[in-house]
Amino acid sequence: MIDAHQHFWKLERADYSWLSKDMGVLYQDYLPENLQPLLEKHNISGTVLVQAAPTYEETLFLLSLYERYDWICGVVGWLDLASPSFPKQLQSIMKQPGIVGLRPMLQDIEQNDWILQDQVMENLKWLIQYNLPLDLLINKKHVPSILTLVQALPDLLTVIDHMAKPNIAGRELNEWKEEMSALAQFPNVWCKLSGLMTEAKPFAWKTEDFEPYIHHIVQTFGSSRLLFGSDWPVCLSAGSYEEALQIISENLPETVKHLEADKIFSENAKAFYKLKDRRENNE
């Protein structure tokens, strides 16, 4: 199995402006030695390490971890897509192994259509040239601009993180279903089954609360465009690693669960991010 969405951070680096002492369990270091026992317990052979700070320096830090741990299959990093120097930065970072995608932190940017500005759109064309996908950290307010983006750049491969963060705690479903159905019409849009516990009532949710959301995503995207991600350690603010895995595996439609689970839990991540088995290469 591949966990296609997890993070590491080290507080002393001071990259993480969104982390504060009032965030409880999240306000501490989370590093490979904390995650590795969980991966071994659940037979997860590799992960995709995703940026959690909008800094070039954090991306370099994540790449240094990639070099040390062969179960990190790749890094989804951050570069300033609004910068005229983006092409030069991209060329530089692609010279070292490890980068498998980029992610702007759209949910933290005040301007909902930030990604549609001319400079960003020009820079995104470089991702197409490098065959590099884009992670989209969005919620409902970003959907109109993302629909414009994926129509304008049909060769840009994208993935919606955390199913666009539906309001599961408030049981909001219908409008979200329409939005996700609209996104799913575009073959260059994939979706991560991840980050759901933190959208429900922390530690008060039931496994079946997630079923209508997961079923809709499977129905609209199909099993070939879905990736499992734990969103560890963020998931710990609402449950455990095991529960993050469980709410996806137990809520898949029966036919998918028995016939196509390998796609969602492994094969699709390898295809989307073009991952290689680094352990085979090291033997």
C-alpha cells in the first residue's frame, strides 16, 4: 500500500505559521521515526510526503528526508507560482531526485481566484513541460476557479486534496456533490480520499458518517482516479492513523472494495506521481 498524503514538520524550523500552541497534539515535531512504526503495522510500503509550509526551504528539508528514507517515494513540494523566477527555481529543484509534484496552499490565500492570474497560469505551463502534477488544497470557494483552470490547461494533471474538504460535521452534502461532480467531468482531475476526519466532529464521528461522501466520490471519479492518503499527522487532531485508513477502506462500495481496492490504495498513486520502488533500486 501507498499512503499518498502525509506530512513531516520540525517546529524549530519556524516554517509553519499555521501551527500554534493551542493546536494540542499537532504542536510538536513529527518526523519519519514517528511514522515508520505505523507504516510497518499497517503494511504500507511507501508514502508521498507533502509540503506543509509555503517556503522553498521547507521543500529542501523534505527532500533531505527523502534522501535518508527509502520508503518516502516522493515529495510534493512548494515553489512560488506567482514569481517570474519560477521557471528557474523549477529547473534547479528538478535537478535533484525526489520532487513528484507541487502544491500551492490555496486554502490560505485570501484571493479565491489567485491561481488564475496571468503569471501563475504561465508558470503552470512549465509543470506540463516537466510532466509534473499539481496538488490542489481547496474548499468550496475555490471550485469555480479550479473549473476554469482545468478547462484552460487540459494537459495539467491535478489532484483535489481531501475531497475539497466537505463540511461533514454540518452534514452538508448536496452542494458539495454538485461541485465534485463538475470537477470529475475533467479527466485531468483526480481526487484524494484523505483528510476527512478533521472535517467531521473530532473524536465524535462514526465510521458511517463518511459513507455518502466517499460513495459519491467513487461514483463520480471512478476507482482509477482516486488515491488514499492518511493526512498524518493532521489526522491525529480528530482520530488515529488506523482510523484514517479504516474510514476509507470500510466505506468503499462493496464491488470496489473487493475488486479495485489495490488501485486506490497503491496503483493510482504510483501512476499519478510516477513513483518508483526505491528499495528495489537500493538492493
